[in-house]
Amino acid sequence: AQTVTQSQPEMSVQEAETVTLSCTYDTSENNYYLFWYKQPPSRQMILVIRQEAYKQQNATENRFSVNFQKAAKSFSLKISDSQLGDTAMYFCAFMKHVETNFGNEKLTFGTGTRLTIIP
Amino acid sequence: KAGVTQTPRYLIKTRGQQVTLSCSPISGHRSVSWYQQTPGQGLQFLFEYFSETQRNKGNFPGRFSGRQFSNSRSEMNVSTLELGDSALYLCASSFGPILGTYNSPLHFGNGTRLTVT
């Protein structure tokens, strides 16, 4: 079974600063996917960034980037030039890869980090 | 393109009753997954449907069931409600099937907030 750990329940940072959210996971799988999801007060879970485990290059999406350390089973999210709209709960999630994929395996989520951007 | 639509947004039920939640996926998406979100247990996987077949199931009692229709819309049913079933129920859809090493991302709805009194 997979587990995902987010050790920072809450974080706050000044607008325009950079913040890094931590995530570690435990799995015996070799092929898998890692995700960061954002959940604002609207409740909708929004995909921020995705990383395939077989890719060594860290994923980047505009102001969002990850530091993926496969051997250490670490997957941190860096938000640069933080904006007020980044205020939300952030969840790290794991999904194992299945060779014949006719849908989706389940996502295993961490407990989340509540991020507040201070004006 | 419309997103994932969940109805109703809020629901209040009494212990012992049953409830049905609805999820309409993004047009063209054939996989629908359900998750339960509570402060104590966090986000937990309930089940996933693809082409009207339940493909994966989480560790929930048999009171939790679901189905998917030919148009990919899905419903989730909880019978004999308990106080602990109070939660935000999230539905997510994805394109599927994707073979090989790429996995199509999940798109979530706004959820149904169920309160059991």
C-alpha cells in the first residue's frame, strides 16, 4: 500500500515571495505518477502539476515547479512569485501506473497543507 | 467545455435514510471516480467506473454503491446513513483509456456536501 505524507499542516508567506511545500511518499512501485492538487474555498480540486516517475526532469508549469527526488521518495512543490489567488489547501497525491490502463487507478492523497498568501 | 458537474451541492439527511448523489463528467470522458473527504480521514477513494463497469473499489462498507450509465454519468448511493458519513463527496472524470506510460489527468467537480443528523 502507498502512503503520502505532508508534514506541514499550515504555511503562510508574503505575496510575491517563494514558498516550498513538502511531500514524501512510500511505495514499492517503480512506475507511478505524482500530483499536486489545489483546493480553494470553492471546494473544487484543481490539478496544479503532474510528474511521471520515469522522467528525471522536474515538471514545471509557469510559477509552479517540483523537486522530484525518486530515491528519497520526495516530491516538493515550489510556488514562485506567490499571488493572493494561490491561497488554498494543497494536496500531494500518488497514483500507481498500470500497464493496461482502461481508466484510472486510485489517487492516494496526503493530509494537505493550508497555504495562506498574505497581502 | 463544461466541467464536471455534481448535484446537489448540499444535502442534509437523517440517520438511517439513504441518499443518491449525481455526477456528470466532462463531455467525452468515460472514467468517473468518487472520493470522500472528511477532516478526520482526509481524502479517500470510494470507487471508479469506466464504460459502465466498476473497475476499482476502495475500503468502504457495502452501504456505499455506485453505477455509471451509458452516457458516462454516474450516481453514488449511500444506504442506512450514519453520522460518520457526513463529508464532502468529490467526483472526478478523465478521458481514459490511455495505454502505455501516460495517464490522463483527473478533473474534479465542486463536490456534494452531505450532512447527516
